[in-house]
Amino acid sequence: MNILPKDLPEWRDVYKIAAGCILPRPIAWVSTVDIHGTPNLAPFSFFTVASSNPLTLMFTPLQSGAAGNLKDTPRNILATKEFVVNITNEATAAAMSRSAADIPRGESEFPYAQVTPAPSNVVKPPRVAEAPVSFECKLTQTVAVGAGPGSGLVVLGEVVSIHFAPGIYDAEKGYIDLAALQPIGRLSGSQYVHVTDLFEIARG
């Protein structure tokens, strides 16, 4: 079977194919503040590392609604040039899901998700105190991909500070303790995956 994305009736049909095949995906649980200082919190699963020198993260909020309007997260980042990528795990999965709720603009998702805003070290947006890892980021650039509903705005930010919950990072070995982190991945629809069934492949 072969299809052409341009022949599908709606962008959501293309999204379902991508979200159902490109997985599992890590989740960027992004906290920002608006120009009035009100915190915002939302999850995005189009997320990865762009560079390790300098350490740069990238995620892509999709434009939503009939007019393809920017979501609060990219709107806030464009205005303030700062954000925090919090990593979610098994313990914070339910809170992460609650933070995706569509609440009125200007209200904070932190109380709705029942998580605690904690002061960041360098940037103004708070981090999620319950998150196992938080990356404070300064915006370096954005790249618009497409236009209208379903289009994306790739956001790249240089990491300027990293927070670890106790037991996550072994500073002596320079490794993350996967068992302590308990990461999860996003699948399609409302499905997620535990990272528990591991295997290794020898290099070379």
C-alpha cells in the first residue's frame, strides 16, 4: 500500500500516521511564563536533542484551531526567549496528562495539574518540582514548518542549567540511572509505554 500525504483529506489524518509510526517518543513537559509572569505548563511529544555542543533541545508545538493559532507555549517563548523542559516519568505521568487540558488563556496549568512550580536557577519560568530532570533553556532560534492548522514551529533552546532529583545522576560515572529515572514514552492516542523491557546490541 502506498499513499501520498497531500492526498489525505485533513492534516489530522497525516498526524495520526506520524504519531502512530514514529514512536515511542519522549515528552517535553515545557514550562514558560507570559509577559505578565503567569506560569504555563504543557506537554509536547515532538521532542528530541538537537546538539550536545552546545547542549540544545528542540521541540515542535503544532498550530491548532481552524486558523492555525499559536499555542500559549510558543507564544510565551517568542515573547520571553526562555523556557524549561521538564522530563516526565512514571510518577508524573498523570500530572503531565492533566497539564494538557485546554484551560482559559492567562490561567496556570500548575495547580490544575497538581504540581509545584519551583524557582529556576537562570531563567524566569519555573520548573516542575516533581520532575526527575529539568533543563532550563534560552531560546536560540525557531523554524516555521508549513502554515495553518497542523503546521509546526520548531523551537530550539540552549540548555543553561540542569536540575536532577536525588538518585538520578551519578556524577562520578557521568551516567543517568535509568531505573531511578523511570522514563515513559508517548505512543498514539492516549497510549504510553513503560521503558522496562531492555536489550543490548553490540557495536561494530
